[in-house]
Amino acid sequence: MSNPSPVTVLLAKLSKCSPTISAAYFDTRLHKTEENTRDVEMLRHFRLLSPDIRDAYRLRGSFRQFLNTALSTDRLYAIGANIGGYFERLSKLIDEHAYAFHDGRDADCERYEAEIREAISDVADALDDDLTLLQVQVSTKFAAVPTIAEKRRQNLHYQDRTQKLVDLLENFHFAGFGDQLAGNEELALSFRALLEDRLPAFRESLKTILQQLNQYLFEFRKIEERAKCLRSFSLHLTRHPDWSPLDWDEVASPPEWVRMAKPLQIAAHPDTRQPENESLFRELALSIPNSPGIRIDRRPPGTHQDDPAEPQVVIAKSPIRRAVRAFVKAAASDGETWLSARAWWLQHPVLLDGVREDIWLLRVLSEGDKQGKDRDWKFHVLSAPHPEFSGNLIIHDIMASARSAGEYPSA
């Protein structure tokens, strides 16, 4: 019995995942559960599933197009072979969804929403596939073709294709699809998570590939120049089989091109395995000066030497720490008076040694958090909520006073 072919093995594995594939096709979305975990991982391994929003998965555009074609369903649509066709189809579907929403056609709205999600996934999958193909071609330097001429033609082809993709993504960034989908939470989330947030990474990767292709084109041109010289020299040897290079060392005035050649740097070293070099190595060994003797001081027997005392390390307090101590001491000694941290910062620049005002306020605030209940001073923070970030405060000033002082007067 012959061994099964790779196609037979692949189809056998896919047949075991048929319920999962069917659910992902008809529901347009698939969530990972304990029952389908193995199927989902296998389909992701074969690149037949792509991530969706809310921890879900979708069939990749190429596989979904194959199923649409094979089943001849009404969901079959014509998509161009280039990514521009995917973007054009997405734009048309967004417009049709807007018309259906304004006309109150709920069934058409639901159908267009499903098709828009598929179109977004198609664009993301097509960009991912193209990027993977370009990265493979660039990393192997077009290893599938043997000659420089073919490599250069492929380089120019992919260079033009990459430049078009970069221009397409830059134009798509200003198309305003996100604003048109802002009214539908699910579509807006799908657009941001699957496409919009990934576009900067796609553009940067494509620009990197384009720079590499430009570098390859320059290298191919240099290789062609060297290849022309080699072909010319080969043709010369073919036409003149008895030719041999002249001994230019014996020529008093060699031509200019000989003088341009860079000489080879040759360094000779004696072979340690040859017995005739033994006398040379002996002379080298005798020429090496003796190393100075190692002197070890030992304690005379019967005597005791005290170990030297360990040095005491005194860590000086930082200027901002001394300033904080002086500030709280001044506040505690003023009785009922409330002392402003910002005013004190302005009045004592020498103590603070160039510390910024915001750093000073944060250090005073942390001092209040670290001290315990036995302190003889207290703080009152003047703050306001942040207008945009909830849960954050804007600190305007910190007032300090003795612990016995009354409450800080409200504005």
C-alpha cells in the first residue's frame, strides 16, 4: 500500500474539523471553547483562521472565498486580485450600509454589516499575506531564480508592487472609514482592532522592505558591472588561448592600471611543528625577560596583628531631603499659620539646589505619606480633578501647618 500524499493527509485533517469550519463560515465568527480548542489550533496552524475582535476567530479571506466559490452561494462576490480591489469593495459596502440604514432596511443592514466585517478581514489578511511573501523574497534575495537578470526583473517587480502598497496605505489612512463606521460599535471595533491599529506597522514594514529592495537593486548593478568584466576576460581567453600575463615586476614603467592595484598584506609566522624552527623558538624564549619574584609578607611566628578597623561610610543627605526637613520644621513652628510649599520653594532656592517645582511638590507629598501619626505637622493638598483623565488629580499647592492648627479655611 502506497503512502498517502500530503494533500490526502491535509484533507483528512480538515474533514475532522468540518463542524468548526462550518460554524465559522455560517456564523462569520467563532469563539474558542473546550470542545473546539484542538480544531481551532489546527486551523490556525494551517493559516485558515485569523484573529477577530473579542477573543474570536474568522476564516481567512482566501479560504472563505474558496468556500463561496465551491458552494456557489449568494454570498459569492467578485474580489480583484490586488489589494486595491479589497479597499474599493470595503468602501462600496460602507456606502451601501449607510443607504440601507437611512432607508430603514434592517435586513439589508445586517447583511451589509456581516459583509463589511468580512471585507475588513479580507483587507487585513491580504496585507498580511503580501507582507509575508515580500519578506520571504527579500530575506532569500530571490533565491528561486538563478541569474542576475532574472533577480533584477523580480526586484523591479516587487519594488513597484511594494511602492504601490505603501501609497495605497497612506491614502487609505485619510479615507475616513473610521468616521463612517463610528455609529456602529461592532463595526468600529472590528475596523480598529483588525485594520486601523495595524496599518502603521504594515506601513513601516513595507517601507523597510522597499529600502532593502532599493539596496538590492544597487548591489545587482555592481554585480552586473563585475560580471561584464569577467565575461570580457573570458572572451579574451577564448580568442587567445596562448595568452599569459606579463611579469610586471621586470618592467621599469608599468601602466597606470597596475599602479592602482592594492598590494596584498602578507605576514609570515614560523611553524611550531617543523623541527628546523626549534633553534628560532629557543632564541625567542631566551630573549623573554624573567618575571619579578612574587613576595608574600608573612606574620612572624608568636606575634599578633590587629585587623584594621572597618571604615565607616557616612552617607550625606540629599539637598532635597534637607529642604523637606527644613520646610516641615518651619511649618510646625509657625503655630496657626499655613505655609505654602510653592512659596517656600521660591523663597529658598539655595537649599533646593536647582530642583524643579513639580519634583519639589511630589517630594513634599511623599513625605506626608511616609510619616506616621506622631508627627507634629500636617498637610492640606490643594488639587482639582483632571478634565480628561478620570481618577487623576492636578495638584496646585501643598499647605503645611502645625498639628495643633485648625482646619485649612475653605475657599
